[in-house]
Amino acid sequence: MGDNGSDPAPAPKNHTGLIFSRQSCPYNAVGVLALYWHQDDFQPSCGEESQKIISLFRDEFHYNVEEFAIPMEADKCEDQLALAISRFKCAYNSIGNLMIVYYSGHGDRDRTNDKAIWAAQSVGGPTVDWYLIQPQLMHAKADVLLVFDCCYASSAAKARGEGGVELLAASPSGGQTPRPGDSSFTHFFVQETRRQLRDKGEVRVIELVASVFKQTRQDPVHLILRGTSRISILLRPLSAPADAQQEQELTLANSKGALTFTVLIKSPPDDEAIQELGNWIKSSAPPNVMTVRVDQVVGQSSGFLDFLLKENKAGTKGRLLDNMRQEDKGAVLATLQSIAELTAVPHAALDVPAVDQAESEAILIDWERRVQKLSRTVWSILKVHPEYQEAAKLEQLERNEAAAEAGITAAARLQLLSRDLRPLPHGDVHFWPRREVKYTKLLKEMDRYATCRIDGKPRIVEIIHPSTKEKALPLGERKAAIKKVASLLSSQLPEQFHVCKCAGFTAETDGGQGWYGLVFDFPSETDTLTPLKSTFKNISRMPLERRYRMAYRLAQTIMALQSIGWVHKGVRSENVLFLSPKKSSDTLASHEAHPGDPWLFGFEHAREDSDHTRKLAEFRLERMIHTPPSRWGTPQEKFSYPHDVYALGVLLLELGYWKPILSIKPELRKVASAEEAQDILIAVSRGDDLAHLMGSPYAQIAESCLTGQKCRDETLPQFQRQVLDTLERLAENTATRDVLLR
């Protein structure tokens, strides 16, 4: 890039974006939206009936499930429903995703145009013109499955769309459908879906219709609302993706179970042709093909160019790039230019079939890494940009098509939730009574983490013991706070959040007294946990490349939380866990027993940065040592993001020396003041030992975190870029050297 700050080269032209990854589900993400009226005249109600669908997709398919009760106010219900559909679409509307929309309730036809309307009651009550709302879904980039359990359900099939859209209707146009209960369409839909999932491990919608048809009193209708003859939507459980190292090893492995085939097409492929090819492979793959992933890096790159460089595309006057500070603008342009340089000239590895596949994969991985860096940079700027501080602007950003293509709308949605600018989705947090949680060992009084089985699945429980002041709070207030944390952590989080998905919460007693426990799903193929604090003792030496990788992933997660307005308040080695298969638990003496990436837990006090919660006193040295002087004892100020950065600095010292912080400098156990402790830690970061062990760039990052000089709002994006770019570069360069040495 020249010094004049000129725009980067055009979007890449080689259109290479196809990577095959071994996952069980043919979709990158699946969202389910269950719709019903807040009140209806059915018994049982449609809200209760919907729980069958919610339980099926949440617990057995592991999809992200939301529910929306249509309000009863006649003048608001249609607008509120349209807004709920719009938000849902913004969250999942990407190529390679699936959106499932389910409705249970009354249905009818508009008497003037024979199109679908929904009603709260059979006679009277509010109605919505569904045919006016459905077009939002008909032009989605994601595949869409509509499941309507209502009378006149197939009346919704009055439009055609661009994406893969299928309608599964309980009755034909003009037909009636059984009421909620054991004879309903929903009942048989859930029953047959479970049976096919058990017998085949997957459910093809067109085959499901045939099974349901045999049992219902009314003939269900299956329509493919698209202009092509593609194969019906395929449903498989969505498992947690493998970590980056496992995925790269799998992609590059020379496996006997891997095949290479060539597809000849009439003309050079554009973005649309690449995506059509990927969708064809995914929807047609036989059961023994685990899955195919279509990399969206090309579309994401183009989306960023539109969002940043085109007039009025970002919701700001003129170009977003011109509304940035000069230093931020330079960082964005530099990253855009690096992407353009990588992709401007066709690479031999991408264009010549005889060249080693590994080189092609390496180019694509590098491309994706640079796009992720651009995403991180852009959002860190938007987070503090004055144009995007109000709810209306964030909602506008969430609906922005260019932002969706660039992949940054999820961060806007999460910030709306975390800052209480949007109410949490109704009923999205599951509570398990104590009797349903089968712990793998007896709990001790002050246990922080426990493994258990719930509904036959291994899970992690983070036990949250209330302080004396918290015990004095009303029970409802304590429960609401836990529910809010669980709700946010159960949302679909971007990749840079290395946090396990929260499945709900439990409690010491069914009444909610005593401790609460956040319940997390184990990542795929893991069922055992080991805290970093224990790993220091179990494994005396850890390879340099692993420590760099750990530091990068933890810094990335902490700053990702900050990007949505949350502070963690518990960044300590006891809250960093390694998750591994049980079969490796007997080899903990070897560093090979652990995956390369740590997972961040410890959310007992996590909250949004603007929340004015009570400042709790802390007098335990092993906890105070991770906080700056202003937080020792009775805090002088509320917890804020720079305090998390300080804790990251302490954690970087621990990873560098590979030992707990109080073991690095024994004199820390006898400090007379908080200021003395901080001085010792800063001296350690500046000393020769850390630079010798980890290198000067790493030591400088640790020092910056501990001094906090660059962690102010006006310099936050630059500080985050400095920290993450340095740690990422160290991790990648060391990993590359390690591969070459092998």
C-alpha cells in the first residue's frame, strides 16, 4: 500500500473458496424460530405444543432455538412478528446456513386474495397477514424450512424465492388440521423425526413427509419453493466444530478415506456458481460422507469492500472508511491490501490440478485468516464509533446486507443483548432441577467446576457460590442475573469467542437457594476437564508454540467479550480449562494429552461494562493478585475492561514462566500493598527472564497490559490490534517452524 492511503485492489477474481471439512451436519449453523400466539383458545395451548419442537431441535439436533410469542395487541402484533423474523434472518442469513421457522396456531385464507393469514383465536382476536411477512424469508441466502401446523397451511405457498426454501404444511389449502395434542401434526412430526434420526442418523424432509402422511388424519403437504430441482433439505445433528489445529490436520491429512474428484463446468465459475456447486454436494452427499464445507471467504471479502468503500452502504453518510480516525483507517486499508495482494494474481496451486493440495489449502487458510483479522479490526473500531452507540444504529447495522455478507452482524446482535438494548429472547434458558443432574463425583463444599451427565450427555457445571452480600439480594434478582449470563452464553457466538456453549443452568436446591450452576456443553469428542492452574503442576514443560497459541486464544476471547460490551472479572488460571477425551486422562504427564486451545470459564461475575452492579470486596491474595491496585480489598472503582486487560497481563506472565503467578516471585506472598504487587509484576514483565523465555515482543505485550497506559477508550482499537496481531504472529511463526522441523 502506498503512503497516500489509496484504496486497495479490487475483490479477488479467482473465486476459489471451496474447502472440505469433516463435520456431521451439512450446515455451518442452523437456527430455529418457534412461533405461537401469546394466548390462544387451544387446550393444551400452542405454546405448550411448540415445546415439543423446541426440545427436539435443541436437545437432539443441538440447533440454536428461539421462540417468539406473538403479542395480542391487534395494532402491534404484525409489526412485532415482522421484526422478530427480520432479526432471526439477520442472525442466520448466510450461505451454508439453515433457517427453520415453525408455527402452531390458527390459520385461514384472506378472503380477497386467497393468501395465508394467522389468527390467535377461531373467532375474533388479533390476526396477522403472514403473506406480507413471508417474503423476507423467500429471498434468503440460507436454506429455509417452513413447518406450519395450522389450518390452510399450504396457502403460504404463493411465492417463489431465490434460495433453497421448502414448506412442510400440516394441511392443504382449504384443509383443517387436528388440534394440539397426541393426534396433532406436530406430535407425529416430532415422533417420526426422532425415529428416523435414531434409525438413520439423519432426516431427509421429503422422506419425513411420507412417514407423517401415514399417521395423520389430514394429508400434509411438502412443497419445494425454488426455481431449481435440488434435493430436499437434509437434517443432521450439529456437533461442535473441531479446533483449528484438528481441522487443519484433517484437511491436509493424506487419508485413505479421502477422495479427489474433478467437476468440469461450461464457463469460469463466479461466486454464485461456486455456492451452487457447494450446495449441490452438501444436499446430495450420502450418509457415509460426513460433510462438506463451502468456504465463504470470497463473499466475505466482497462484503467488506462494499461495507467499507461504497457510498452509504454502512448506514453512515458517505463511505464508512472516510468516517474513521486516520490511524484506524490506515489499519483497515493495510489489511484490505494484504488480502488483495494474496488474491490479485491467480496462484498455481489453485489453478493447476497437478500441484500439491497442501499448497492450495495453505493459501485458502491464509486468506481466511486475513479476513478474520479484518473483521476483528473493523468491529473494534465500530465498537467505539459514535455512529454505533445507540440501539437504533446497532439494529440498523444488524439488518445491513453488506454487514451480513462481511459477517459482523452477530457482534451487533450480541451487543444489543448484553447492553440491555434488546430484551433477551423469551424462554431461551433451560433450568435443570438438581435431581436431573447426575454428577460424576461427590461435590465438595467449594468446588468450582464439576462434570456431570444431563439427558445422557456429558456436560460441565460451573458452580457459582454467592458472596455474603449476594446472599442478601432478593432471590429473583440473583436468578435473573444468572439467567442473563446463561442467555448470552447460549447465543450463537462468533469463532473468536473461545467459550463453550451454555445449555442452561441448575441450582443447589430446586427452590433456587444456595449456589447456582451454569451448565455448558462439552465440545465434540471431549468429556474431561483440567484447569490451567492444575496443568502447571501436572506438566512441567509446555512447548513454546503451544504457549503462544494459548496466549493468543485467551487474548482473543477476552477482547471479543469486550467487543460486545462485557467484562469478565474472573480472568485467572483457575478459570482457564483444557478439555480432552477421557481416554487421554491417564497420560496427563505428557503435553500431548491436551488440545492446543484453552477454554475460558469463570463467568460468575461477568456482566456488561455499563452495568452499575455492587462493588464486592475481595481480600484473598490469590485473587487480588490478578487485579490492579484500585480493585484490592474494598474496590475504589467498579470493574471495567482495563481490569480484564491487567488480568490478561498476569496470565501472560504465568504462561511465559509456565507456573502460577505466586510461584514466579515468592515475595508476592508478602507484599505490604497493592502498589508494591503491581511494581513487582511490571518488573517481571520488563526483566530479562521473560524476554529470554518468550521473546521481547511477548514481554512488551505483557508490560502494556499491566501498565494499562494504552487501554483507554480513544486508543482501544489500536491497543487491541497491537496485542492480538503480535500474539497471532508469534503463534503462527512458531507453529510454522515446528512443522518445518518435523
